[in-house]
Amino acid sequence: MNPDLEIARAAKLRPIADIAARLNIPADALEPYGRHKAKIGFDYINSVRDRKDGALVLVTGISPTPAGEGKTTTTVGLGDALNRIGKRATICLREPSLGPSFGMKGGAAGGGYAQVVPMDQINLHFTGDFHAVTSANNLLAAMIDNHVYWSNSLGIDPRRISWRRCLDMNDRALRSIVGSLGGVANGFPREDGFDITVASEVMAVFCLAKDMADLQARLGKMIVAQRRDGTNVTASDIKADGAMSVLLRDALAPNLVQTLEGSPAMVHGGPFANIAHGCNSVMATQLALKLSDVVVTEAGFGADLGAEKFVDIKCRSAGLTPSCAVIVATVRALKMHGGMARNALGPENVEAVKRGIANLARHVENLGKFGLPVVVAVNHFTSDTEAEFAAINDGMAALGVEAISCTHWAHGSAGAEALAHAVMNHIESGKAAYKPLYGLELKLADKIRTIAKEIYRAADIAVPDAVARRLKAFEDAGFGNVPVCIAKTQFSFTSDPTVMGAPTGHILPVREVRLSAGAGFVVAICGDIMTMPGLPRVPAAEAIHLREDGEIEGLF
């Protein structure tokens, strides 16, 4: 059996009201979903809005490798460790998508003795939030086609309907489809397609909304189609924003769960970081800040994607001010960035580690451009050697950054206590000088170029004429003053997932751009990136099953 699963099943979970009490949340503010998870009511959320915020800590990582880094595990371990040293800490995470849970990645609730629980429920349907997002997205799609079918009084050009349906599952067969076949009664046949739910603009809106009013306003601004004259049609024009808000009302309340050590964790929302902006909900983060001394949150994939979007999109939109960043690395992953094959990572290889440090150093330098002090958390594996860690320590010392070996997977909060003290030292120093990477006054193409040059270290971007015209059209329509959200591979600073380490001088191709007017950003799709992933040759779903006693196997 998987040791993570054994540990999770052996845990004695506390009643969710006891976890809420650690944050002084009264029991009558909870909407329980069983004994071990609950949503926090809006009346209570509104009652604490004027409180002072605690400190916000971002956990991010190096460029991901098949060797694994353990970013969520480190986020949980750090939150537990902060509580261990006497701080009131809350962990804020994204909800896992069913797509990767049944596809390649597997579940996403931490591991070892640094997990959020109940693991199986969090990784599956949880409190139904993703189903609500899926339903709201597809209600809008249905209302668009219905409007065209009955009267089309808005003058929608059926060839220019841009709103796609969604499904929280990896299904490549649905990327491009033709709908409304079967005759006049079924509407007008047209090309359509599905995105995975976590790539839907509804998910982005859901995670950036500050309250119900902001949610409905953002939903209404979403552009769904164009008329023949090129003018935009929005969800509010279709009169879908109200019904969509109704479907999302209960889901918008943050979810409260716990770690194995009983630390409070708010697991809410879940846009992908390689496709969307990769952060948990503003609602959960803002609430946690009102209730805690320190909030530990993570952003998806490496710092070039998740951290950049956390700073330039989420923090800017919500008015958040992070105090510190933690970059997670492993000796094994650095060896891969140093050119070693996955099947050769076990034996000591200090030279490969030294070569791989270039990737870690790049991320450290990049976070400095956001004004954030950094701590490196080296997620310890039993095969790591003292000489390999010493190489990392020396490499980071040359940058003025502390590297700490962490054993939270094996030892829980005790294994991340040194990391917690290092983080608190940065918070209490007050040295953070948070700033976005670029100003909103820049042209959209220049914002993309700034990210490419400053974060990816590209020589330039390649923008085809058709894409340049779309960017200008966005600006002419009044959407130039928004951030950009880069959709690209998570495995490399380039658009080529096979290029590891810290490459420079490459060209970032901007293949397509999409306006997410409700979310408040422009998506730039760079390289071969899909908004509906496919399953791998051997999907994780093949190993997932129910035992005779009803327990789930294979989800980790």
C-alpha cells in the first residue's frame, strides 16, 4: 500500500468545529459537509472584514520534473511548523482537479506526515465546488445557443461564438467538436469544444472575486461572442450572470479542513497554473489573513508560472501584500536539471546537483524582482547526501539566500521547524518590498515581452500578425490596462518542455491570445499548450478501485 495513504488512514481526525475554534470561528458560522469539512458562512466572513491582516507567505518551486518537488507537502509542513512554534497559522491551497487525479499527476493533498485530510474527499468531489463551476460555465453555453436558436435579437454571429463548454476531466476527444447536429430542432450546427474546468474563465472569476457582488459583476463582463460588426456580446447581454451566480453562491464560501496535526486549512478554488493563474481563491486567502498571524499559500508549478501570476494577477487584483517566499527544491530534481536521467538519480552526484542549481538560482533571482525575500526549502529524500546538500547550501549562500533541509514528509511539523523560524525572521525583518513585475500602462505585447525577458530570460517574443491584431483590438476595446496570463509548459523556462536547466536567448512564441474580461486579464497561449489535457498512455485511473470494505485504493 502507498505509505501516504496508510498515514492518512491511520490519522485520528478532529471534528471540524474544533479546527474552526483554533481560528476563533464559532460553530454556528459553519456549514458542515460531514464531520471533517465545512464551508464558512458569508455572515461571519463579512463580520471580520475590518480586522488587520496577518502575514502572507508564498510557497513556490523550481521548474517541475518527473522526480517531484513536494510543493504542497512543504506548504502543509510549513503551516504545521508555524503552529508548532506558537504562531496562529492557516494553510490556503487549491482544490485538486479530477483531471490530473485520474490522469498523470494523481492526488494533490500533500504527503507523508504533511497532508491535508480527508485526503480522498478532497481529491474527489469534495464540497462540489468544481461541479458548480462546470454547471455555471455550461449553463452560459446553453443560453448562448438557445438565444441564437429562438431569435438572436443580439445579432450574434454564430461563427464568432467564443465561449466553450467545460468538463473537469482530461478528454482530448472533446477539444474540438461539432455541435447541434441532427436537424433543425437541435439548433444551428457549429464548431465548438471543451476546456477542462480549471481552465474556464468562470474558475478564474470564482477565484478572483472578493464577494458575491463582485462575482456577479465579473461573470456579467465575460465576453462570449461577437456580432458581425465585431462588437462584443457578454454574459450579462445573454442575461445569464444572475443564474450563474445562483449556481456558484454556495461554492463561493471557503472550505475548511485540517492537516494531520490539526492545523486549519482552507482548500478552495483551483485554476491551473500552466493554463490559468494557478492560485487558490481570494475569498479564502483574505479570510485566512483576517484570522491568522501567518497564512501559507502556494501557487502552481514553478515560480516562473505560479509565483509570477500570484504577484502580477492575484495580489494586484486583491490588494494582497506578500511578506516572504519559499522555493521548494529537491536534490533529485536538481540532478535532473543537471542532465541526469530519472533512472540515475539514486547515487550521489554532486556535479549534477551543481549544474542543476542554475534552475533554482534563476527562480531565486526572479522572486527578488518582485521584492520578496526568499528561503529555499530542500525537501529531503533518504537518498540525499551531505555533500549534495552542501552544494545547494553553497550555491544559495552565494546569492545571500538560506537553504534549509526539511524532513516534514517523515517527521511532520518537527521536520520543518527550522524553515518556520527562517520564514518568521524574514516576516519580522519587514524587508519585503512587494511590487509587480510590470505596470498596467504598458501595451499588452510589452507586458508579455517583459515576462518573457525578465522571468524566462528569452531574447524576445514571436507575435504573428493575426495575434498582434487581436491584441490591438483588445486595447482598442478598452482592455489594454489589464495584466497578462501566460499559458505555457510548466517544465521549462522556454516553450519546449524538454529544455531543462536555465536556458537563455530563446524566442517565446505567442500562438494565440484570449481576452478574459471578467477575470480581468489577457491569456497568451505560448507554444504547444492545451486547455483540455489528454490522458497519458497509462492513466492513474487504471489503478484506482474500491476494496471489498469500500475503501479507495490508488488515489495517491
